[in-house]
Amino acid sequence: MKRSLCLSMLALLALAPAVQAADLLVDNVNGYTLDSHGKLQHFQALLVDQGKVVATGSHAELANRAGDARVIDGHGRTLLPGLIDAHGHVLDLGYARNSVDLTGTQSLQEALAKVKAYAAAHPDAKWILGGGWNQEIWKLGRFPTAKELDAVVSDRPVWLSRVDGHAAWANSAAIRLAGVNAATRDPSGGRIERDASGNPAGVFVDAATDLVNDKVPAPTAQERAAALDAALAEMASVGLTGVGDAGIDLDTYRLYRAYADAHKLTARIYAMIRDTGAAFDTISRDGPLIGYGGDFLTVRTVKLFADGALGSRGAAMLKPYSDDPHNRGLLFMPPAAMTAKIDKAFARGYQVAIHAIGDSANREVLDSFASAYQTHPQAIALRNRVEHAQILSLQDIPRFVPLKLIASMQPTHATSDMNMAEDRIGHQRIAGAYAWQRFLKQGTVIAGGSDFPVESPNPFYGLYSAVTREDHDGQPPGGWYPQQDMTLVQALRAFTLDAAYAEHAEHTLGTLEPGKWADFILVDHDVVKDSPSKIWNTRVLQTWVGGKQVYAARD
């Protein structure tokens, strides 16, 4: 009898859910995640232990397994995996927020008024710095001039980067300080905009910006830290739990390590070393840095540049611009030089990510990767990337497949550029521009990003642009070249699982599967079931990284 009772008790225990080691239960949520195959899964609760996912499932199932774990009531809110921006500029975001921010200005007059107000509020600033201007939004039909800046600030140098970071606007004081005059020649890969007399007019494009940049005082350690603090706070507020920082220098590398050591990073940073020069030589001395500081910092990539940007007509095109028939843009280096840089990075085990906007630049990048693979065939497994892959000849898009290249693309570039892109390159070439479905249908991975602060760091803007190809006013109705729209699942995957894949991190990030980091967000509506028109206006309520809350919205 006793033996039968014991066997019955053992049978009941075997059927009862086992209490599992866990320190956090996020319950009562409308949860979504992709699985490792990219399929959308729904759940009501999330169980976490020591910063990693134990399980997702129903309320009843996980409540029984949670033991004495801390319980967070999600109040039915939608829970998503933390979003990853595959291509941003972290410190530049912070600097933009701590300087003259001309992002979104609708006219030259509005921009000048902001510059004047900032200068008046900062009388001790030796330089007036900032950026975010876009002459296309102002509908000037030209670049702004130094004389226009002189009218509001003439007592000290002013230096303002264009929204894409590939041109900058100076006043006369900055031009004089740089020693630039009519006799100054355009540098290789750059252009000085000039007036009718050949004098510098005020705007410097691509490599020409170095003529003034070299005179700008380097930011202090305090300014760098303040920029990082500002950027991290903003990233957390919009639901970014990870970012690929597309081009760091040695000082930024050291700052990131210091923040990782002090447990001050609130987002996972996947940093790319800018070029293969002295900074790369120093940083790469001990090889790639992977998963440093509790998986908050990885440095295993080199960032190179093939050309400039479309808005400033610096993107390198195979044929002249449709609206500037004497201009094909600017290639930053000859193919042999690019291949040599790729070879150097590959030899030290680094992934290579190359900025390429125009169809000529993209072709050069594809050719250079193909050449470098001949010397380093094993490097094809490094998941090398083309950053932007914005405008390609249709015959070049399929080349991504045998070269196993990732297309690191920014959906908001399409909706920001649609007011001028076709003017720049014409109807025929637009077929290979912002061509998301052409890449996806051939099996190419798209890692989603924003290129902030060129665009807003808000990833829901990117998701919205990817799904609708409309601006925030719903224009054009039905979307701009809507055959290239992504589905919501494709877009979500680009900003989660595939962004993680581009970082070699799909086994630890990107979805809320058991064993992965518990990086997640709570938002104010159901982005899966609600109208796509609501996506861009999504409000992040909470952001969690590694099972720790790093942001809570104010009520």
C-alpha cells in the first residue's frame, strides 16, 4: 500500500510543472517574437534568469514555473524583442543633441534663426558647430552660402554638417581659418563649391570637408562622455537595445571600453573601426574584441567608404546625374586601394563593411570583395557588408549572393529621398534603388538601420518606412514604388534577427528564445495587428537590456 502511494505521488510530481530557476517574470503581455527561422510567435509571459530568456509562453504555464521570481505586470501591453539599429553613429547623435541641431528645419530662414539663437546663447563657444540641414527640404535649388551664415554669425567660425554627413556649410570666418581660397584645389574624393569668381562659396563636399575639419578643436573628454550619455538615453527611449556604430576612432573605442568596464552602457554596441590606418593598427593589436563587458561591446569590423551621398551629389554613379549632366559623383579611392584595405582587414580576421551609395561605388565594392576573396577565401564567412547598398545597376544586385554579402540598408532613406531621388538619377536607374524586395527574394540578408543622426534613431520610423514607403502624412498614398515594400515580419526581422546576424550574434540576440539575452521593450499598441499607419507613432513605454530596465516613459 505504501509502495503504491509513493508511486502515485511520484507520478503526480512528474506531471506537475517544475519550478525553474528564474529571477524575473514579465506577465500579462501581448508578446511577439520571431523564432530562429523568422516565424512570428505570440506569448503572454516571459521568464528570465540572470539576464537571459528562460522561456516564453502562457500565463498559466510560466507562472507555475516562476517560483519566487520578481513579477512585472505588463498590463496587456505589447512586448517585442529589443530593436537593433545595424547602422548608426552614436557619438554623432549625442553631439547633434548638444549643438546646433538643424534637423527638420523647413527653410533657410528657420535654420539661420536657429544658428543665431544658439550663438547668442553660447557667447563663449569658440566655434559654432552642428548640423542636420538639408537644402532639398528648403527647396533652395542650390547649396546655402557662407554669406548667408555671415549675416547671423560673423565674429567666429561656424561649421554645420549636412544631414547626410557628406557635406558641410561654413561661414567666412571658418573658411579663412582653414586657409581656403580660390587657389585651393579640390582634394581627391572631394569638392569645394565655388561662386562665379571661383572663390569658396561656403559648402564643402566629402573629402573637402577635411580642409575645415582639421581646424576644428577636438572634443574634450567631458564633451565625448556627455555625447555618449545623451545618445544612450535617446536610444533607450526609442527602444534600441543594440546599435552598429558605423565608424569609430581610437578615442571612441577607449570611451566605449571605459563605459563597458563601469557597466554604464545601456545598449549593446557593435563598433566598426573607421578605415585601416593607425587607429585600426592599435585597436586590432590583440585581434577582434567580442562580447566584452557582459556582451555589451564588440569590435570586429572595419568600416570603409567608397563614395559620398545622393543629396549632395557625391554618390558615385556609372553615368552622369540626370539633374547635373557634368557630374558623376566621387569615388573615394581606386579599386586597387580599396582591395588593399579589405585585404589588410581580412588578414587580421575582421569583417569589412563598406559605405556605397551610387551604382558605380557599389560595383567597385563588389569587384573589390571578389578580388580580396581570391587572396583570403576564408573571409567570405565573415558576413561582410555593404552599408546602404542604395542604388545599384540591376545586373549587380544578384552578385550579392555568391559573394555572401549582407545589405545593410536604411528604410527611412527611401522615404526621405523620394522627393529628390528620381530627379537625381532618372526613372530607369530608380529600378535598382532602395530595392528591398529584389534583395530579399534572392535570399540576401537585409540588416535594418537608420544611419542616425542622418535620420531619426527611432526604429519605428524605419519599420513604418519599410512597410509603407510613405511619409508620416501618408504620402504618396499606397507608397513610393510599393512593389519594394517589406512585409511587417520582414521589416521586424531586419531590425532584430537579421541585424543580429550581421553582427554574428543571432545565437544571443534578436529574438526572445531560451538562452538569448532578455533584451525587450514594451510599447503602447499592437504593431502587428494595428494599421501600419500607426507604426511610426509607436511610443516605447519600457526598455530592458539583459533583464534590467534601462528606460521607463513618464506618464
